[in-house]
Amino acid sequence: MSDTFTPVASLGEFGLIGRMQERLAGIPRSENLIEGIGDDAAVYRAGEGQLHVVTTDVLIEGVHFDRSFIPMPFLGWKSIAVNVSDVVAMNAKPLYATVSIGMPRNFSVEMMDALYDGMADACKAYGMELVGGDTSTAHALYISITVIGGVAEQDVVFRRGARVGDYICVTGDVGGSYAGLKVLLDQRQALNDLGDAYEPELEAHQYVIRRQLRPHARLDVIDLLQKAGIKPTSMIDISDGIASEIHHIALRSSVGATVRIPALPFDPETRAVADQFLDDVDAYALFGGEDYELLFTVDPTDVGAIDAMQGVSIIGNIEEATKGVRTYSPETGLMPLHPAGYQHFDGPPEVDYASLDSDDENDNVIRFDEDLGLDDIEVSGDGA
Ligand code: ADP
Ligand code: MG
């Protein structure tokens, strides 16, 4: 170690991961390792013709969530679902999970019960088991989950398989999760400003709030594609927004891509929220993230079958790498698409949960169960 101090922020998340990868490059590589760092999950051979995938995601209070507006059962659900989403992005099915949890002093047994009920619901819905973990105290609630999944060797799909001429597809609708976050942050502000006079205004936004607080991993799509006889050429889940995800596919596949803005699928509620906040709804889809839908590419011969599928939209094309990653709309024509915000699309700001002062245990909590009736959400089938 030298005396130099380079702030980690100077490299950014993906710069940091690249740098970690360099440090690890000296480790001899097993012949059973098929994909290491760089995809949604690592892939290794578990037996003849059988692969396992493994992924880890961490959720930290004040960084990824605000305890005052996500009910514990939803947080438990979400922490499993975001990992399942990465497994599904490899065209694999989840098998086992382990959970490491760090609990702050202001965390109760009842909160932990509710958190684990949510995890149990998600494990049941996704047909997997929770088989272990680790428990510790921490300065803020910290949940790290690892999920192992399985897939037949011929079925695995990577980020790196897109080819020029392929079509770009997306499942479900996009931008809703960010719209839900906008509503929640706005309501939280109103609650802080008005105190006892606060009247929740959540009814009109139930769908987008669910998208944010209780996302659904698209395990169903894996079966849907298989039944239709379609194996995507590449796939990724939408955790950071379409702009970032399409860049990952383009970079890993050494191709370019054009995303057709008018083809982006929005729920009317997402559009209504964007209108209300005078935002560009396209930016919600491109830069908002946390939709946990699947972004994938298919061979042109599969386009007919995709067209016939409900809930899958064709949103663009894979092109030569020299064309870069672009958007197309009739108003603006072709424009370069950067992984995060560019002048035309005013990318949404980073959310600073910490500034929302969420340490107090019971004060200023939006009561979703009472205000929204969200507790009676179906365990399975919701949004799927
Ligand atoms: P996703 O958004 O799909 O969860 P990430 O962007 O978090 O993917 O991670 C990209 C890749 O970098 C993955 O292969 C992941 O396993 C790897 N990665 C992330 N953080 C680390 C780390 N601290 N050490 C080693 N590999 C990491
Ligand atoms: Mg992912």
C-alpha cells in the first residue's frame, strides 16, 4: 500500500469493479468456470450438461431504501426478488438463497419477523429455498443475499451474445419503479412539511408504488420464451435503467444498438406521474432503473414469435459497433445514448435517502398498510 489516497468515487461503480477484476486476475481459472465477473451472475459447470449461476446483491438502509416508506415484508420480498432477477437474466431458475443481515439497535424482533415473512413469501413464489446466512449488529439495516440458480448448458444466455441484425426486446412496462419513487419522495416531503396536517395522496399511484416497493422478477418469462421456442441471443435485467443495460449488452457483445423511443412500453400511471412532475417519461425508462424487467435480443427469425407474445415489446435493433448506442425518435432523429443522463433527456437525480432523516423509529412513517391497503397483495401472479 502506498500513501496515496484516491477516493473510490473517482472511479465510479463500474470502474471500481474493473479495478477489482485486475487485482484478481492472478487467480488460476477453473475449467468449470464458464463466466466470472461481468454478467448478471457467474456461471459454472455443476454436472454433465448442467450449469449453476450465482449472484449477490446488497440492500443498505439510507442507500437503497428508506425504512420509513418500505414496509418490512416488502423489503424482505424485494431483497429476494432483485437476486432472482439476476438469475433469470441468465435464463436460469433460482434454487437456493443465503441471507446475511446486519441489524441496528432500533430494529425490533417484530420487524425482523415481518422482514423474514416477506423473504419466505418470495421464496415460495419463486420456487426456491432459503438455506442459511449470517447475523450481526450494524449501524444501519444491511441485507446481503446470495442466490444460486440452475440451467441446462444449452439454455444459458449471456450479456455477450447479441449480433448485428438482432432485435431488442423488453418485457412488461418500464419507468414505473422510478415513478413510484418520485411519488414516495414527494409524499415523504409533504409529511415532513405538514406534520399532523398531512393527508396521504397515494390512491392514484398504487401501481407505480408497487413497482418500486415490491418488484417482481420475471421468472415467468423464462417459461414463456421456452414454450415459444425462443432462446434470446443476449439478456440482462433492468436494475439501472435501459440506457445502462443496453450499454452493458453492447459493450460485452461488441455491437452498437438503437432504441426506438416511441416503442418504449409505459403504464398509463407512469405517464401520469411524469406529467404531474413535468418530467420526460422516457427518462424514467432510460435512466430510472429498478424495473426488474428483462431486456433481451433475439435473432430476426424469432421476431414473428415475439410479436405474437403478450407483454413483450420490440424496442430497437442491434447494429455495428461503430454506430454506437443511440436512441431514435421522429422528433429528434438519431441521438447518442449515454449510460446515464444526457442533455436532451434530463436524467433523474440520484436519490439521497440519507438526507431524508429516516433514523427516527416511528415518527413520520407513511402507513402503507392503512393508507394503501398494500398488505393484501397476492403473493404470486402480481405484475407477472
Ligand atoms: P447487477 O446490476 O446485474 O447486479 P453489477 O453491476 O452489480 O450487476 O455487477 C456487475 C458484475 O460485477 C457482476 O459480475 C458482479 O458479480 C461483479 N461484481 C460487483 N461487485 C463486485 C465485487 N465487489 N467484487 C467482485 N465482483 C463484483
Ligand atoms: Mg442484473
